[in-house]
Amino acid sequence: MSAGRRSPRGTGGIVDRARAALFGVAVGDALGATTEFMTPAEIRDRYGVLREIVGGGWLKLSPGQVTDDTEMTLCVARGIVCSSRWDPGPIADRFAHWLSGNPADVGATCRRGIEEYIEKGRIEAPPDEKGAGNGAAMRVAPVALYTLGDEELLSRLAVEQAHITHHHPLSDAACVSVGKMIQWSLLGAPLRDLRAEAEELAARHPEFRFEGYDGKSSGYVVDTLRTVFDAFFSTDNFEDCVVKTVNRGGDADTAGSIAGAIAGARYGFAAIPPRWVNALDAGLREELASLAERLVRKSPLFDRA
Ligand code: MN
Ligand code: MN
């Protein structure tokens, strides 16, 4: 595949789509948090089809409030932009600071990894057969922006950021694939290339095959990615992709975040419903926009230019 050598269509478009990728994480989280841990039948009874950011959910959120998916993505992005070179340390420090604030929503694997970092300074979790949760893939978008133009670098750093908490081959593979799909979308790749990446992932790890998807959306990274792929490849716009994802329930905010990142990168900022963007806190909007631009401007693609 030649995607790694693809040249950009125009830098303005890339910055716009990079911003949309990070906003996608946040709006997918804010929308999906409402239906997290619900079944599709419960969602139908209560909301019909959930298309509005209304808050609530098991965390009793206010409308537009985001959770760990966005918060950990911010930690990764802030940790990257504050350093002059790649270093997972500042990211782990931000995870530690975030955890010390007692966030409402924290995955068990994330919590364990961060506690190990706080107690022992361990920046790389040991291989863990229970580490195939989606907590590393949900926060990979900033790494995709920062490594734009160098897929090998993406593959290495996506896994390094993952291993702060999650160390499992399926999580690693998911992080790299989601990162590639974001990068290729930023560069304007055709849909068939994105599908080829999803198929390549399934060729290496058949668990990820999403033909005949069974509708299960859980915290297992395989279920999460199958949910996201099914929604992304069966819709043709940002809103429908994210709506379809979160109405599966289960780990809806996390699946929504990942779907939002990929779909944001593909469809661009103008494709994100303004009512969703405006539901987010103004300070968060400002920071997401600034981080997205700073991340891509640090990338090999822009550095070389
Ligand atoms: Mn969450
Ligand atoms: Mn979640």
C-alpha cells in the first residue's frame, strides 16, 4: 500500500480535518455517554433514536459533558505538545494528575496502569491477557495527528502510548489501525483504502472481521472496533456514523469517540452537526482546536514542508 507516501491536498484542509478528528472524539463521547451500558432496546424505549446531546446516562451528566475518553485524549495531546520530542512521560504525568482528581468514569485497566505509574514509575504495563479493553484505542487520535506523514512512527508511538496502561496484541493492533484510518482520512484517501486497512487488520486478527457484525458493543476492543467499522462503512456522513454507533449501547461513549475521530478526519469540521459542537464547553472547544493545529504542525508532514 502506498498510503504512507501520499502527499497532502492542501494543508488548510488537513488542519480542518485534524480539528474535526479531535472534536469527533468529544462529541462522540458526549452523545454516547447517554447510552453507555444500555441495551439497544432500552435506548429505543427511552429515546427512539438518540441524535441529540442531552446528558444523563448512568453518570448523570449535564448535556455536553465529556468523560474519560475525551479527558484521556486531552492528556495525550497536551503531553505531546508540551514536549520538544516524543516522550510518554508527560502523557503519563497527565494521566496521573487526571486520576488524582477522581474522575467519574475510569476503566479498570487504565486505573491499574496509571496507579502502577504513580507508585513505581512504570511507564510500560507488562503484557496482560486481560488488557484487550478499548481504553488505549479511544485516546490514539492525537498520536495519529502528531505522526502524520510517517506511518512507521505512528505504529511505534500508537503502541507506546497504549502501553502506559494496556499491553495486549489486540489493543496494540487496534490502536495502529485506528491511527492509520485517521491519518489516511486526513490525507484525503479514498474509502476503499480505509476498508482495506480494516480488512488487513481482520486478516491478521480474524476477531476483528465485521461482516456479519452481531451488534455487540462492549469494552472489549474487538467489539468496539467492529461496532465502529460497521457504522462507518455503512453510512456516508459524520452524523449518521456516530448516531448509529452510540445507539448500539454498550460501551457507547468509547465507540462513539473512536467513530467520531475517524469520521471527523474523513468528513471534516463542517460535517459535524453545529448543535453538537455548540453543546461542548467553550473552553474545551478552544483547547481542542488549538491542540489539533499544534499536533499536526509538529508532524513529519508539516515539519518537512
Ligand atoms: Mn467514557
Ligand atoms: Mn466508555
